[in-house]
Amino acid sequence: MAPFVDAVERLDEIPGIGPTAAYAIISEIGLDMSRFPTAGHLASWARFAPKAKESVGKKKGRNSTGHGNRYLARVLGEAAVTAGRTDTFLGERYRRIARRRGKKRAIVAVGRSILVIVWHLLSDPQARFKDLGADFYQSRINPERKKRDHIRQLEALGFTVTLEPAA
């Protein structure tokens, strides 16, 4: 495993990925990312890409991502659950998706996010992981837009809204 120490150290920076998981990921996908032109290609190869089967407005299938590499899927799933317990961007992503769509879908979505991060780290030897922070989503919300949306919701419920600035 000596030739892979540098790659393992870079993957170990990702929340939820430890040295053992990093070795498992490298053993399944390898270090040569030139086989995958984009991160989406890697996610598609690993069957971690969402697919929509729909005909005349009816959803088909059981919403599974398909038969991919089960060993890679297991490692990414465990990493996603572990990352979901952290106070990081991936942890907040897991919690937001789990609240809306359920835990299983959140695991697949965060696992795909981890796989995209892995592709970027392995395709560029100089790249390092930088966490966006758990407050990333909150910092992106425009306060004026949030205020306007709340006013609109209250007016739709039949209330008259008057706002006064706080003292």
C-alpha cells in the first residue's frame, strides 16, 4: 500500500472517510481518473447517479440506482452515514435531505457527493479537500427573499402583515 499513501492522506480529509475506507475506494476505482472524463461519469459507472424512468407522467421502477459495484456502494454508504453525524457541509447535506426525502435517499445523495469529491481529489494531485462548513446553506439565503416569502405565506393564510424594524 506504500504507493498509495499520498492519495489515502488526501481522501482521509473527507468527513466520513478513514484510512480503511480510502484504501477500499482506491482498490475499487483505482488512481487513474483519466478513464472518467467527469465526476458524473464516475458516479454513473459506480451506479450512484440518479435516474428517472418516467413514461406519460408515471414513474417506473423502484428508484434504485442499479447494479453497481456493491463493495464501493457499501463503503460510500458507511461514509455517508458517518459524515451525517458530523458538523460539516456533508453532515448538513445529509440532515437536510433526510428531513425531506428520508434517510436512505440521503445516504445515496451524500455517497454520490463523496464520490464526486474523490474524483476531484484523485484527478488533480495538487487538490486538497476544503470543507464549506455546516452553515453553507444558511449563508446563501438572501434575507430579503426570505422575508418576502414569509410575508407571502402569511398573506395566503389570510393575515395582514405589517413589519416594523427592531429597535
